[in-house]
Amino acid sequence: MKITRRNTFIFITILLTIAVDQISKVLVRTYVEAGSTSPIVGDFLQLMNVENDGAFLGMGGDLNPTLKLILLLILPVIVLGLVLRHVIQDKSLDTWSLFAFASIIGGGIANVYDRFAYGSVTDFLYIHVTDVIRTGIFNFADLSVTTGMIILVVKMFRKKKSQS
């Protein structure tokens, strides 16, 4: 693999995503009491410290250890590796798509690292607009993955619209 401006952009985005996520989690584990809730912006944005031993919204937390290992560690590592290979090889991807994929990869790596190192993922942000409109508790890795997915979906719809 050649060191190009494009590949440097991909790897810097991945590394910055991992760094921001891991630093924020270290700060939360150090300074926020487990199970506590603190308002950041009233009830709208709250800071918590919750360990999630499952995947998205805790799903899979009750799986047996072997299935957890396969579905929450091994499979994500394989998928992230394949996506990274695709992103590096597909020279037709524009800058926004590269950023989106790199954000997804970085967020995925950060959460897989937590599962490997700690046995769970530290989640700490919660948004509550109304009792119906609210998020689960999440972290910066989750935010990166979600942002990357939103960018890819928007780009896909724009591409389809321009082809019509």
C-alpha cells in the first residue's frame, strides 16, 4: 500500500475517531461515578457512566460467552477489516464517503477494543427530547458510526436523485 494523501486522510480520520472516543471513555471512567446521571444541558443532554456488555442498546448482552465472542469481537473485526480494504482499494470514493467509512471503521475499532480490553463498552451520553423522542445511552464511537452511516445514506439518495 502506497502512502498517499488519500490513505493518510483515511488513517488520520480513523485514528482521531479512536483517540477522541478512548480519551472520553477514560475521562468518564475516572471522573463520573458508575450509574450516575448528571445534566449537561438540562434534561436534554445528560452525562452517565454505564457499562454495556452487549451491542447496540445492550442487545446481545445475555448471549452465552462463545456466541458473544463470535458476534461482538471476531465478526466485527473481520467486517471492519473488509470495509477498510474496500475503502483503500476503491479509488472512486469521494472525500465525504472516505470520511464516512473511516468514521465507521474508527468507531467500530474503538468499541471492539473496549470489549476486548474491558469486557464491555463504556456508554455515557443520553439525549432526551420527549418521552418518545430520546436516544439510548451512547458514546463517541457510536456517534461516529451513526454519523458515517447518515453521510453514506444521504450520498446514496443524492446519487439516485441525480441519476433520475
